[in-house]
Amino acid sequence: MRYLIYTGIAFQALFYLASVGFYSEAEALCVSSASAQTKFYTREWTFTIVSGVINVLTDFYVLILPIATVWSLQLTSRQKIGIIGIFLTGLL
């Protein structure tokens, strides 16, 4: 379980570092010329879609991650389902 958490943290850190690099490069391109601006806006739209998909997937990852731990607790099945239900309210 610990490795899954560290993997998630590393993935998020690397993704956001790449995002900062992308937007820093984009700012430099937008200043240089008008044709670069058109190219940037196409890339920005694609990057925005990819970023949104990755954010949704990591949100589900964070919601699903504690389910195995909760299921191993010494509680009744009803209590376990209740706790998992509380975690799943994050979908709202």
C-alpha cells in the first residue's frame, strides 16, 4: 500500500513539473511571434484535455486507494461499507 501512495505522489509531482515546463515554454513562444501563438493554442487545447483526463484518473485513484485498507479493518461488513461510502462522497 505504501508503494502505491509513493507512486501516486511521484506521478503527480512529475506531471505538474511537466505542466510548469509546458506553460513556461508557451509564454516564451507567445511573446516571440503570431504564428507561434496559433501553434501554442492548438497545443494548449490538447494539453488541457490530457491534463483533465489525468486529473480525473488521479481523483479516482485517491478515492479507491483506501478501500483495501478499510476492508481489512476488524469491523462488520455494514460498517465497512458505510466508511467506504463516506470516502465515495468525494465523487460529489
